[in-house]
Amino acid sequence: MKLWIKNTLAGVIILTLLMAGLFLFHAPTWEFFTRWESKRILAAAQTTNELSAAVGNLGCFLTFTDGPWMAIRYCDSHGGKLASSAVARDSRGGWFESSEHFCGSFPAAKHLAKTQNILRELGETNVPSHTSGKRETMLLSLMTSTNLETARQDLKALGFTEMSPP
């Protein structure tokens, strides 16, 4: 009977240590592999349709009036610790990355920018200019950028850093 209790206690201790290890190491390993996968997916995409699909549900694909584009692939995890990975590629060979937690803000900001544009085209004068926070305002600025250079500056203002191509 005592051996059974000792084995059970040892099992509980080992399981607790494994769970603590998963909690402590989930974010760094998740970010590394997610960033690697995002780079691979964005690098493989060649057409605008492929790039638009490559950004996933939480990213966005932007086109600018002078022709260039920017694809931002964003993934996050809320399991254990928050973990986030954003990788951006643009049509002029620029690559950027961030581990800021945007929590699905890219599609929402793009939708708001599109809604604002439609309202302005319809002649509405009372168009909401932005959401409440500074980061939301910067995201909206990125979504309404008319050229790639401005979009790159907006990305950097959001905490993205330049990286070398994969």
C-alpha cells in the first residue's frame, strides 16, 4: 500500500513539473516555430491571391494606390502565456517581424478603414475617425496608408522591426 502511495505521489509531482515546464516554455518555442512557419508560407506565396490567403484569418493583405502590396501574417496563442507572432512581407523585398500581441486587430482595423471609405464615398460627414486607443489609431493609419513607405513607417510605429529575408 505504501508503495502505491509513493508511486502516485511521484506521478503527481512529475506531472506538475511537466505542466510547469509547458507553461514556462510554451511561449518561446511557440513563437519560434510560428515565426518560422509564417516566413515559409509568405515566402512561398507568389501571386496576390496566394499572398491574400497566406496571411490567414488574423492577418491582412494591403494594396496601395501606387501598385505595391504588403502581406501581414499574424498568429497568437492564449494557452498558458500569451504568445504572438507577426511577420510582414512587402512587394519591394522588405521583411518585418513583431511579437506584440495584436489579438486579431488587423482584420478589425481593415474592416473599419473599409467602412470609413465607403461612408465617405456615400457623402457621409459624420464618419468615425478611429477607435479609442493609441494602438488602434496606429493600426487604422496602417490600413489607410496610400503608399508602401508610409505603411512601413506605420509598421515600425506598431513595434515591428526589419528582418532579413528567409
